[in-house]
Amino acid sequence: MKDPYDVLGVARDAGQDDIRRAYRRLAKDHHPDLNPGNAAAEARFKEVSAAY
């Protein structure tokens, strides 16, 4: 599994609020409902969700 901090694009010393903001931004960008038929976006969404 990849490092969750790298997946979310935050520093290791990031606070919970920073981590939550990064997750929500990435989840919104790659959500399958907003990217229908895009398998890469769905895979990235799953990766981001697992990291969070």
C-alpha cells in the first residue's frame, strides 16, 4: 500500500483539518458520479478513500 500522506498530498505533520480538506478536495475531483465511465478516476477515488 502506498503511503497515505503521499496519496493525499499532505505533510506527515499535517493536522487533521488539513488531511480532511485534502481528502475532500481529491474525493470531489475523482468521484465516480462526477466522472462517469472514467476507470482511472474511480481507481484514484478508491485509493484516496483507502488512504483517508
